[in-house]
Amino acid sequence: MRNIPIPVDAHRLRFSCAKAPRPRLLDYESGKIKVDKQGNTIYETVLLAEDEFGRMELVKVGTSGEPPITQGQDVIPTGMIGYPWEQMRNGELRWGISYKAASIVPVSGKPAGGERD
């Protein structure tokens, strides 16, 4: 399978942070954390995406560096791209789409943990 990036039109969806960012692990046993080419930690955030019809989906989105967001915030992923993947596991073909974003910011534009309006 060719790994062709698919741009995601995030403006047509509403996103909420369902689970706070955490470093992405490469190996659960050793605790080794995934890093990008520049050595920055890759963070994984679970977002709830909702379309204009009220349909919802949970998606994991990776970013380089920790996004300034917390669970429950409405957020905007910028530069979001999907990458199709497939792998054989226990003789069964599995497939899906992994998502990466250049950044994930709160809708307010203010980092999490600041004063509330």
C-alpha cells in the first residue's frame, strides 16, 4: 500500500478534546517514546469530531510537541492530514487511517490552564 497523505478539511467539523495529550509510546514494555526527525516528542490526543448532522467519531491525532489543551475543551486541529495504513496481525489484515496535525489549539486561542472568561 502506498502511503499517500490525505488532507482533512477540519473547518467542516467541530472538535473537542476527549482525552488530554500524552506522549506516544513506541514500546509499552520499555516505555520508549516516539519522537519526530528533530527529536521532538510526538504527542497523541483523542479528539471527538462532530459533523453538521451530529454524527460523531473519536480520532487519535498526533502532533510534534505537546498541544496547549485539556480534556473537554473545544479545539481546532490545523494542518491535519490522514495517512492510510495496513498490517497483518495474527494472520488477519487490519487497516485504518492515522491522523497528524501541525498543531491543536483551543478554540479561544488561549492556552489551557489560563484564566477563564
